Amino acid sequence: MDKILDDFLEKYKEFIPENFDWEFYINYYSDIRSAGLNNEKLAKYHYINWGRKENRKYCCLKEKLSYNKIFQIGFNKCGTLSLWNLFHNYSSINAIHWDNGSLAEKIYKNIYSDTNLPLDSYEDYIYFGDMECFIQEDSRIKYIQIYKDFFDILDINYPESLFILNTRNIDNWIRSRLNHNFLQPIYGEIKYIGLFKKVYNTNKISEIIKIWKNDWIEHHNNIKKYFHRNTHRLFVFNIEKDSPDKLFNYLRCRNIKFQINTLPHDNKTKHK
């Protein structure tokens, strides 16, 4: 197999630019890394067959690679606080997380206004995490998930932004949600599951779990489908399996650097 690959690269070496940076190439495009193409030969093989036709970047140019905003678009209980902590405390990026639910509520209202942009009132922030909240709407509780239901609106309004899909094993995620205590303006401190009983008007935990799992699967599928032509702007990070280096290398290609080389660990199960 190595002989075949070597012969292929030798035959088509004219298609590889002199300044081709294979480490940059696989870290800039997360779909390449996720496909297991993790060395120089495989990076060049990909570029010859697909990258050059898709006009993919192959080296870090002298000018700064631009990005607009950074949106965390995975569910809560998937390292959301740790990611915010990383940006907020160990980088120069202005980061915001949840803001007691006001972040998601304000974005939601801005989206449905006639004059505001989604991030009005939060223009100075670059990183946005945990964009969810519960609001009282007439006689019912409404659950707002900006990261799930409006990620495309954020993308349209803030082009070239980066999106981090933080994920984990779905069953572990369910268990973490079930144990989560939630402090919010409507009811004070309450079990997270208790709010969903009100949202979905059921006391059956099995029904809520089924809804959560369906939402999870739907969201992950929608994200991958939406970004399939812009994989360089989507970074999928499994908090249980992936090394922090994977995240750091991806962001380093965008000139985003941190003062630490590991992901801060924050356990949010007991409080929000």
C-alpha cells in the first residue's frame, strides 16, 4: 500500500505547491483530520485528488486568517463551561457564556425584531457559548436553543465565523442532564429535568429522554449537512475522546493561541 501511495505522489508531485504545509492543511480542515488523514503523504494525496479542485488553503499565509465570531453550538453538559473558561481566562478573546439566560433570550428577540442584528448588545464579544434559556411565554415555559435552532441565522449574519460542535457519548450526556441542577430566574434553583416536565407538559422522564435523543440526533445531522461545503468553519470536538491538541491546532491556524496546553475542567452538574 505504501508503495502504491509513493508511486502516486511521485507521478503527480507537480500538483503539490512548494510551500504546501501538510500540518496546516489537516488542522485547518477538520473533515480531513476526522477522516484519519494524519500524515504528510495522506495530506498530499487528499490535496491532489480534492483539495486543489476545491481551492482549499494549503499554508498559513502571512496575512492574518480572518474570522468573525466563534459560536459554540453543541448541547450543554458537553464541556460548555470548560470551553468558555479556555477562551475567557487563557486567551485574548472576549468570551461570554450563558449570561444567566439573557444571552439566548436577547439573541432570540433580536432575531425576531425588524431592526436588530442577532448579536446587538453583545457586539464586543467574539466567543459565544451556552446560548440557551427558559422563558415564560403566556401560560407556558418556552425552551430556547439558539445554538440548535438558529445557527444558520448566526452564520448568515456573521459570515466566516467559526462553529464549535462540542459533543460526547449520548448516553453519558443524558445521565449528566438528569443530574443537573439549574438556577434560573423563573423558578430559582430547580432540577433541569423539572423544567423540561413543564416545557413538554409531561411527568414521564422516559418521554423527555426520547425528545432529548431525537433533538441530539437531528441537531448533529443538521450541522454536518449545513457545513458540508464549509468544513473549515466547523470544528467537531468530542470532549470524552479528543485530545485538546486537536482543538488547539485547529485554532492555531486562525492565529488563536492560549496560555495553557490543556482544556480546563469545569464540572457543571451541580450548578449552572
